[in-house]
Amino acid sequence: MAKTHTELLAEEQTRLETLRLAKLIGAHVTRDGTAESPIQGLYFNRYSRTEPSDYMHTMQ
């Protein structure tokens, strides 16, 4: 079944917001490794090089 106009718009908005978030994180996490954020308990991990088998999404 084809996606509706609303679904396509939502997907595009999600893509744009994901890019925006990645740019914000990239501006503050300038090297590989784990970086603490100003929010207690929130950390960012940066990897310059990954392999497909390395992909893992986590949240603490």
C-alpha cells in the first residue's frame, strides 16, 4: 500500500530533525569516545568508523 501524503511529510520531518540533532551533537562531541552532557545521566558516544555489525542503539 502506498504511503499517504501525511506519512511522507512525517518521514521527511523526522529525517530533517535527525540531521539537526546529529549536527548539534557533532558540535559538542568533537572526538571519539563517550562524552557527558550537561543533563545528568545523558552521555553521547562518537565513533569515526563503524562496521555494520557494530550498530547498536541504546539508551540509559
